[in-house]
Amino acid sequence: MSAPSPTANPTGTGPEAEARPEAGIHPEGGAHAEPGTEGATGVRRAPLVLRNRAFGAVWLGQVLAQAAVRMFQVGVSWWIVSRAVRDAPGLASGLFMAACTLPAVALAPVVAAAVARFAHRSVLRTAAALAGAASAALALWAHGGGPPLAAVYAAALALATCQAFFDPCLTTSVPELVDDADIETATGFELSTQSLAGLGGALLGALTVDRAGVAGLAAGCAAAYLGAALLITSARFRTASTAPDPATAPTPERRTLRRILGELPYVRRILICFTAANLFTTAVFVVIPLYTRSVLHGGGGTVALLEASLGAGALIGAFTGTLVPGRPTVAGACCLGLMAVALALPGLVAHRPVVAGCLAVAGWCAGAVSVRFVALFQRLVPAADKPGFFAVMQAVLGASLPVASLLFGAAGDLLSPRTLCLVQGAGLVPAVCALALLGPGTPPPPTAAAAGGER
């Protein structure tokens, strides 16, 4: 559903999507003015990150942590393809990207239990500190000589595991940092920060490897993670009471995912379409370094340009996706169709500006699609079912990342990168057709559980 982020929350539709849909995106894709940006006199207030020091510190910690993990992923992918592996660089980079994405899927139940049980500041601080320690250990090893590929894979698993705890806990902790009227604004900051941090990290990753090697890359990640841990430690979290009053707010029944999706066949079909599409869209993270080395004959600067084009397009799409007209399924089919063309065109035209432009278009399509379908699921899924639905949806859509990385990585050693681009575009066509043939969905009638389930 969203190619430009291989980390946790690849779709932009994780638990953050629970935050007050009535004050966020309207059914037709419009948006309210963000609460908390204007006072009673109509005078605009300072941005939330400036007037709320606790949220500002955690927000800056988020920037550092998410930029670090993206910088590590892009930098090591380029290091594997350009220097470390000569015989089968495609498979090696595919295995690396699978290691970077697997923990968020495999550990979803463990993460949910930890976030529910422990203080959120402790989880965030511990995850950032452990990631910093793992990065520092790799930096010391690499400084003493070229680190073995197995050590880099182990570091990738460690960082991805820490990030799998960090991202959902960060979203869950928003009500402990801001007032109720600022929740939507805080959520908007968080979502946009993910794109900005990913863009900055992707821009620096390959350039850092070219200039300072894996040792410099890991040292930079360690500094960013440890800085994030210190910022989170300095922030003051409020104590949130999650226990409802039995006399006024009875606890709604928690239903299984099978039952939730069984009552929402329209949503289930959409998820199937995007899970299939993600097998081809997310392969771009493996294809970019292979294409740069074999077709464009470029270096780290070229990888940075292509990754930045993809991230910038996704960021613009996240802000402008609500402006795409038409029903979500029709708009989504059109965006996926345009994305198929953008991903396939570099297989026919191998010029650096053309490829960068195509990736920017593909990123815009991914960002716009994510926004439209977040709004759609907010309307169709009952409030009481949203926590379980969005958590599992993230895991289901994210499960395609390691599979796509392995398949396209192995194929990259047998086929040219230009052929892989054509395969990506052709692979999206069935998903486009299936999505276009879906009729308009209708929200389920309100139920008692739905009425009382919003936290």
C-alpha cells in the first residue's frame, strides 16, 4: 500500500490511525482544521513541538531514531551491492532487507504485550538505547577491519527489533504527552516525521558509506539512537489511566480478527489487493541499488538521489492524497496504475533524471493511496475493533516486505535490473484491475461496541 517505507508501519496505517477520525479526515477526503492551532481569538499559536516541551523532545527523538534506521538500511544495501558481495549481490541485499523487516511482523504480539504492560517512556528509552549500543558495537568492529556479512545481518536484526518496539509505542504514548485537543496535531506531526526522517536517512545512507564505510555509518546511527534515548529520558510523560469506569463505560467485547474481517468483506478484499500489490511495490528497495550499479553505473550519490526522489514523492503524496477525487477504490486503482507505469518505465528508459522522476511519481502514488485508505478504514471499521484491526493490518501488509526482498533479490542475480522494473510494473496490473472492480463500500451500522470502543 506504501512502498517508500520498509520499516515498521510501511502503510502509514498502524495504530496511529485510531486517533479521532471524526476530527481528522472526512468521508470524502477533506480535512478539518487541526485543533489547537488557533486560540479563541483566532490568533495562531506556536507549533505544537515548540509550545509542548515534552512532545517536542520525543518528536526530535523520533526524528533521530527513524532517520538512523533508514540510513542504516540504505547504506548497508549499497555497501553489499557495491563492495561486500561480488557473486550474488542481489540475494545478499534481499536477505538483508528481509532481516530489516521481519521483526516488525514476527514480534507483533510480543510488542503489543510489552507496550500494554510497561511504562511507555521506559519502552522508548530502552529500545533507543539498545539500538544505539548495537550500532556502536558494529562501529567498533568495523573500525578494526571489514566486518563479516553475518555481523552486519545480526546488527540489522537488532536494530529492526528495537525499532519494532519503538514505533508502535511512540504512537500509543501520544495522549500521555499532549492535551486532548492536540492529539490530531500530534498525530500529524508523527506521520509527517516518518516520511521526513526516512527521506533524510535515505539521503545520507549511501553517501556516508562511500565516504566513511560501515564504521562511519554505524557510528552515525549510534549517535542518533543515543541522542534519541537522552531526549526521551528528559521528557515528562503523564500517567494515563486506561481502566474504564464500570458504571459509566463498560468494557467492549474484544473480538477476533477472523470475526472482524468476516463482517467486513469489502475491507478484506481491499487488504488482499494491497497485500498482493506490496509484493511488487516494496521490491523497489532491492532494485534501486542493483539498478544504480549495473545500469546507471553510479555511486552512492546516485543511490541517494533515487531514494530521495522516492521519499519526497511519498511525502508530497501524504499531504495531497486527500485531494485525489473519486471513490477510494477508483482513486486507488488509478494511483496503482500510474505507479505501475512509473516503476516499469526505467526498464525502458535508463536515464538518471527519468528514473528519479519515475520514482518521485511512484512515491507520490504510494503516499496518496495510503491517505485515502486510512480514511476509508476509519469509516468502515467499528471503533471497538480498530486497535486489533490496524495492528494486524500493519503486520499483514508488512509481511510482503521480506518475501518481496528475497524474491527480487534472488531474481536480481539472474535477470537484469531493467527486467525487474518491467516485472514490477506488470505485477501491479492484476491488483489494479481487482481494486477497480470493487464496488463502493458501505459502513456497517453503529453498534453498542462501536460506540463505546474508542479510547
